[in-house]
Amino acid sequence: MAEARWYVVHTYSGYENKVKMDIEKTIENRKLHDVILDVAVPLEDVVEVKNGVRKHVQKKLFPGYVLVNMIMNDETWYVVRNTRGVTGFVGPGSKPVELSPQEMRKLGLDGQSEMKSNIVVDFVEGDTITVISGVWEGTVGVIKAINESKQSVTIHVDMFGRETPVELSFAEVKKL
């Protein structure tokens, strides 16, 4: 018997959860538990900072896509492909391409996720901010640089009569 693999299905944007539920309902109705094993909408935890308020939210990692772990055959291809909201499998022509184990590990679908939470902020370079924690607490400065990968901002502070750049994490600052 063939081994189950993960495949990417393209959907209408905003229909990811509906497609997931419809496929799961079809699995239940047609008793396809042994050939379609899992359906996933990859999510990531994001910390949004707006007006100094931190809020944890989950956002879709790939809007417009759903992942399906299944044994590819004519029946499973037909069931998934003809689910309302599905526009097709990702791959050349009508041939779906399976995801590699490395790709699955990065998505966290093998239990060994490499992903970390992201912080989304509501400030840009040139905005005035105040430091709300740490050594520089209470300091007011203008953002000179934003480093998304390190999730930090650089401001200039007056130290010993000179402007000195200071790097602070997103969580340590608040927009004025």
C-alpha cells in the first residue's frame, strides 16, 4: 500500500477553514479515514503591539492554501479537487507535488516546529516612541531603524553629550 504524503491545495482566499471542514465532512461521510489522514490550515502565533497594548493572535501562515495528508489515488484526488472552494493542487498541470520532510518540519506538522512567534507593530521609522521597560525605561526617542528579523528598533539617545544608537526589542517600546 502507498504511503501518505502531504500535498498543498489552493483555495479561494478566506475559504481555508471552510474547505478544511468540508474535506473532513467528506472523509467522515465516505469513510476515507484510511486514505485521507489529516487536513491542516497552518497558523502562526503573532504578538501585535498597537498603542502599547500587546495582543496574541493566530494568523494564517499561507492564506489561500490548505495542507492535506493523504494517499494519492484517483478517488482521493477527485474528492479533494472537487471540494467547494478548492481551485486545485499545487504542482505542474494536474499532477500534485508532495511536500518534503524538511518543508513539513518548517511548518511544524511533524512535531518539530522551527517557527517562532512574530510581533507585528504599529510604528515606522521616524515615529516617536517611549521606552516602557528595561534600562532605558522612560526614555523618549525617534525610531531610526526597524529590524524585523531581530524584532527590534534602533533609537538615538543623548549620552555624555552625544547621540548614541540604542537597540531595543519591540516589546520594550510604545508609540507616542
